[in-house]
Amino acid sequence: MNLISYINRIVAKGNVDNISRTQYYYRYYVRNPEIEWSFLASIVSRNAGWNMTDLKGIYLPQVLPKSLREQMFHTYERANWLIFLDAFPQLMLHELSKRYNTSFFHLLKYFHVSEFMQKEWRTFWETKDRKRLMAALIINEQNVIQKPVISHPYYKRKVFHSFPFLVQDWLHYSSVLFPTIAGKLYGFSVHDFTDVDERIRLGKKLAWLLFHPDYYHDFKQFSERTEHTGSRQDYEQYIGMGKRRDTPFLRMAFPIIQHHRGDFSDWYKPIKRTEKWFKPIRTPKKYQITNWYLNKQNHLHNAISILTTKNAW
């Protein structure tokens, strides 16, 4: 069996769209619970889907031009496609190494995985240190998207420097949510999204929360019982708002995008020093954000209604 071809086929099947990525990450975690990052990736992928369908929902199309909404969708889609393309071969090589009780991590280089992660997987194979691997994968994947998406001149000009994005970032309107079937929302607001240090810090906070012993089982229960459709109705159904669906199913809203990876350069080679990213975070104080989030959504929707009413006059 040619392992490289086999893994490439699996990755291609899983990297079709946001729905398939979310499913593949979670199913992998169920099979390999020691790779905690895969559960985190599935939840963050759900959030990416909800952000995507917002662009085709009731509210944002009233205030954002179609061209910007399409560019924002392609930004989410491109970043998440690149992360899956980089990360899932790593996960597969771990699963195969575990199954055959022999290390296959020497094959990482054939998937253009960074030297940083090649070293970290070898360390994990020896130490079984879940927390360090979690941090390493967060560090790696945020650096993987920095140059081709976050710092890319096209996305920087069209999306990250656009007025709506800057306002959303400044006012903390964007959040990563961990829902529960009890109707509570946990998570953190997103700020300074273009700063790789801030995204890594956010990822580590999310990992801390996801595996918090008081909440982990609630988050896992939500993931087990709730099919990911991309619509915010996935979690709004549990909040008891009596709210009608205002964002569509993702696969009814967006086509399948054909991607190509042109740049295979290793982000780690010019950096090397990564110790700062492994430092422990301060324990977050506020992470049960149900009321905060619902108020933010109401403010945003009311502002959009006021703007569109004025424009109508």
C-alpha cells in the first residue's frame, strides 16, 4: 500500500467543504481522543461555517455589497482549506503509526509539513504530551495561513482592511462559540484577528475552555447530537428564543470551491524561535457569554434595520 497516495485520497474526500472538514475532524477525535486538537478543530470549523452562512443570511446582505461578501467567504474557505490540507495528513500518520505501532512521521515531509511539526510529532510519539501537541498544532496552523491568507496582498486589501471588517474587529462582534444543548454559549470574542500572536493566544484559550472538566462533556454532547449544517440554527434551536432560521444551510448557499496550493515554503525556517508561543496563558475569567453574545447580535441586527430604514427613506 502506498501510504502517501492513500492519505492524499482521504484528505481530498475530507477537504471538500466546511461540512466535510467538520465531520472528519470530529470523527477522527472520536477514534483518537488523545489528539485533542482535532476536537478543537471541529468546533472552530463549525464556527467558520456559521460565519460563512451569515454572509447569505437575512442581515448582512442588507449592508455588505455582494463583492465583499464573496471575498469574505473565499477568505474563510481558503484559510480552512489550507489548515485541513496541512493538518489532516499529520493526523492520519499518527493514526497509522498507532495502528501499526511504528512511527511513520518520516513521511511528513512528503506532505510539506513544517520542520516545526515534524519535530513536535516525534516528541509526542516519545512523550505522549497531549497539551504540548495541542499548543504545537495551534501554533503551526496559525502560521500556515499567515502568509498565504492573512498577509496576502489580495485578502489584506479586499477583506482585512475593509471598513466592515475593521469595525467588527474593533467592536468585538465576532466570536468563537462553544454551544451546549442546554442553551448556554461559551467562548471568547475575536480581536486583532490579523495578528498571529493573538490568534495563537485565542486558540490556547479555546483549548483550555474546551477541555475544562466542568464543561467538556456538555460541548461533546452538543457535537454528538447536533448535525453541522452551517446555519446558526444549529445552536439557536437550543436557546429557546423562538427564533426563525435567518441563515441558510451552507451547502444550499455556496458552491464547492476548487483550490490550488501554490506556495509550499516552510513558515518555520525564517522564524525558528517559537518558545514564546508555548508559554502558559492567563486563566480566562469570563467565558460563559450567552447574554453578552445575544445582546451583541441584537445590537447588530437593530443597527442594520435602522441603516436600511434610513436608506429606504
